[in-house]
Amino acid sequence: MHCTELFSSARASLMSAASGGAGVSVDFDGSVIIQFVVFLLLFIVLKPILLDPFLKVVEAREKRTDGAKAEARQMDERAGEIIKRYESEMEKVRKVAGEEQERLRSEAQKLEAQILGEARTEAARVTAEGKEKIRKEAESIRFELGQFSGELARETAAKVLGREIS
């Protein structure tokens, strides 16, 4: 069959289908076998040239993608471990810092108590010294008043009596 014969038979088939005919009739002749052989030859020739390299590229890309995914998972796991270690270390540091802060607070309270004790002792000593000084001054003033009052009494008596008293 030539190309014109094929074209005319295809046209006739389309016309009968369009006019409501019973269907399309397909002839299986030698051209189908020739087309199949040509397809197989092309497949055999083109497979190593086109299909195999393409499949290798796709496979290599999948391996790289899978490798990158596996590496990303490993990196995520390592990052998780690092974060856990970081948080653990931070907790230890917080604990040590809290203990140190508590120790310093305790030392400050002890120092405050010591300073207050020393200040109270010093204040008590100064107060005692002041009281002693005031007591001595009061005694001295009393003694002087006692002497002065004796003289004043003699003078008053002498003026009242009009004579001198010894």
C-alpha cells in the first residue's frame, strides 16, 4: 500500500464513522510488522545513546537527593544533641550561679551581722564612756555646788546674824 491508498482508506473510514457507520475497520497487514521492527531497531539503537544516560542522571540525582536528605537528618540529630548539651550546661551554670549567689548572700548577711554587732558594741562603749563622763562631771559639779553652798550658807547666816561665822 502506498501513502495515497492509506490516506484514501483512512478518509473513507472517517466518512463512514461520521455518517453513522458501524465502526472503523483496521487492516493488519505487513506494514504493522515493519513499523514494529523499525520501533524495535530505534529502541535498541537509541536506548544506550539516550535512555540509559538519562536514567543514570535521574538515578544519580535521586542518590544525591537521598544522600542530602540523610545528611540533613544527621545534621538535625546532631543539632538536637548540641541543643540538649547546651541546655544541660546552661542548667548546670544556672545551678552553680544560684549556689554562688546564695553563698554571697549568706556571706553578706554574716558580714552585715558582724558590722552591726561591732557598731552596737562601739555604740554601747561610747554611750558608757559618755555616761561615765557625765557622771564624773555631775559629781564634780555637785562637789563644787556643795562647797559653794556651804560658803553661801555661811555668808547668808553671817548677814542674817550680823556677825561672821567660822
